[in-house]
Amino acid sequence: MALPTTCPRCDTALARGHIAGQAVYLNWIAEGESVGLTALGNEHLATGSLFRPPMLAAVRCGSCGLGVFEA
């Protein structure tokens, strides 16, 4: 499924980009769960390496702030 080009909330054009981590993993933490000291055991949405951070393709609305990512 392709990322949308207009915001589903306010119908403004979306800016394309990435959500990037600063370590080896970018993780999903469900609401109500704590992050803990490490990311081990969490659901990894993207992995990287020492030379490239984990990234997810994403779009963001500059008007209302809604973001959509592809995992």
C-alpha cells in the first residue's frame, strides 16, 4: 500500500520523509507499556546498523501534525 499524498484529517498535502532511530532498532511500544532499559524483546519496526540508522518511510502534515508511516 502506498503512503497517502493528502492528509486524511484535514486534506492538506503531506510532506514525504522518514522516521529514523538513533541506534540499531526502531521499536513499537504500545500505549500503556513502558520502554524499559533496552529495546530487547520489543517489536522491531526497522533495523539498521552501526553505519545506517533504522528508518521508516513516512509522510507528515505540516498543518495539523498527523503523521503516517509504513512498517
